[in-house]
Amino acid sequence: MATTPLTPATNGHPGGYRHDRADRSRETGIENGQAKAPRSRAGATWVGICIAALVLVALIVFMLQNTQPVVVSFLGMQGSVPLALALLIAGVGVGVVALVVGTVRISQLRRRLSRTTA
């Protein structure tokens, strides 16, 4: 079994020594003799879409299995809706609250950043 030679670090590697082969594979994108494709936004988007599709399928299965009616009370109102629909509405409500809070926080940070750079 061949080992990679250690050579003195010349470009700021802490510890004084580095592995030549590991550094070369990171720089060239070649690992074990095979080229690796660089990561891209399109690739990340594709992975996100695949995960979202799987979550959507799981949500559809959940909704089809939970169709029994439940009584829901909210702010003095009362009604009967399927369990899956009640949970879906609650989940969407939580998502909307998270979006509002996140938007407010991002706005605060942008205002703070614009004040410090101006």
C-alpha cells in the first residue's frame, strides 16, 4: 500500500505539513482518477425539487389515510372537518407565521447593514 508523501506546507496550511494528493484532488476536482462535476445551483435546485416531490407524495398518502371528521374549535367558531385538512391548515398557518417573522428579521438586518455602510 503506497502512502502519500508529506511535504512542507507552502501556502498557509496550519500544522506545517499537508497531503499533496488531497490538495490536488480538491483543486482539480479529480478524485481516485475520476473527474467530479462541480456543484451548481441547478443541481441543488434539482435535489430540492426531488425532496419536495417526495414530501408531497408522503403528504398525499397522509391525507388519504386520515379522512375521518374531527370537531375543531377556534375563536368561538366550531366546525367539523377531515383530520388531514385540519392539520394541513394548521401547518400552512405555521408556515405563514414563520415567513412573516423571517421577513421582519431580514428587513431589520438590511436596514442595519445599510446604516453602517452609508
